[in-house]
Amino acid sequence: MTHFIQHYGLWFVFGIVCAESAGLWLPGETALIAAGVYASKGHLSITSVIVVAAAAAISGDNIGYWIGREAGRRLIKRYSWLKRFADRAIPPAERFFDKHGGKAVFFARFFGGLRVTGAWMAGITRMSWWRFLFWNALGGIVWAIGVGLLAYYAGRAVADTVARYGVYGGIAVAILFVLGVGALHFWRRRAEAA
């Protein structure tokens, strides 16, 4: 991932995060983390990384929203087996988005599978675009700042540790970081399952 960021810079980060947010299964969060670590080494501005990631998340989610709103129901009605399922699933989904849509859009940004599908579902259920835009922008900004700064400071900690304690100290910090990220993903999956 760092190789692409070195060669294509923030355009790569924007493209991957935007495409993931629009509904493609791509590693948008991984691109943001890699860019944050790369910025910690002085190659990019962390402010630019965060601004680009937030703009990409907001843009991509809006593309996904409009795809879901304009094409989602037509696609569902095209196939009878899908229409039968949708006839049962869409009314409760619409009620859910009427009541909890803002929170759902905001928190979808922080969970991989929901990050890819949340905007589509908001569009398919015809959530108000202005309401979607507000919560989507808020979620995208908070996500970009949180993940970007975490990657930036973790990358800087590894570099400082290597300079101070050698390669083994850097490896120890990297292992702790990986364990922390693994614990966070484990906690997210448990929260999704509950």
C-alpha cells in the first residue's frame, strides 16, 4: 500500500477511500492508515491526509447514496426472488432509517462491512439527503481524524523507538500496535454480532 502512496500520493488515498465508501470492497481504511504512517515519516502532511480522506469518505458515501436511491429499488424490482425478499425487508429498514438513520450513517463509517453498504441502504430506504449528508459528513470527518492521527502517532512512535532502542524496540512497538488493532477489530465484530 505504501508503494502506491509513494508513487501516486494523496490521489491514491482519495480514490481508494472514495471507491470503498461508494460501495466497492476495497481497503480504504488500510490506505488511510498507510498514509498516516507515511506522513509520520515526514513524507506527507498529516493535515492533508486527513482532509483528503474525509473529503473522499463524504464524496464516496454520497455516490453510494445516490446509486442506492436511484438504482437500488429498480434493481430489486427486476428480479422476482429479490423483490419477494425486499417486500419483507424494506418496510422495516425504512422505519429503522426514519428513526435511527443519522446514528446508523455515522457509526457505519467505523465498521468495515457497514462502511461499504451503509450509504446504499440509506439511499434505498429514501433517507432524506440533507439528513444523510450531515451525518455522513460528521462520520467521515471524525473517522478521518481518528484513524489518521492514530496511524500518524503510532508510526512516529515506531520510528522514535527504532532510533532510540534499535530494531528490536521498533518490532516490540509494532507488535503492540498490531495487537491493539486486532483487539479493536475483535471488539467491533463482537459488537456487530450482539
